[in-house]
Amino acid sequence: MAVTTVRLQAEVEQHLEAIAKRLERSKGWVINQALAEYIEKQQLEQARWTQTLEAMESAALGNVVDASDVHSWLNSWGTEAEQDAPGPSK
């Protein structure tokens, strides 16, 4: 396991100590948990951004679905005549 030194603001250190005490865990454990959650969130945001860019590129190429087709499909949900999802119309 690697060791990293971090300077914390006094207020952050106080909150960290209080959380560690309440959870009966070390400050290192709390920091690892917090960083793991932050990294996971950042990775998820990056994946969403990549998907957004891919979707924008796809739309620019004309790969879009007509809104009326989407509405028709959504309105069919839960009925006996439920439709398959519409595909792009080129």
C-alpha cells in the first residue's frame, strides 16, 4: 500500500477526526473511503461525458429518431400492442 502525505485545512481535519471517531475507524480508512467514492464518481462522470460526445457525433451524422416515433413507442408501453423501440431514421 502506498503512502501519500496531505496537508489538511484545520476545519477539514476536525471533521475528519469526528467522523473517524464516530465510525470507530482510522482517519486513513475514512480518507480511503472518501477518495474511492470520489474517484468512482469522477470515472462515472467521464464515462457520461464520453457517451454525450458520442451521441452528439451520432446525431450530427443524422442518426436520430423522429419525436413522433418515440412518443408512439412510449404511449404503447403496458398495452397489448406494445411496440419495439424505434430506430434511427436516415
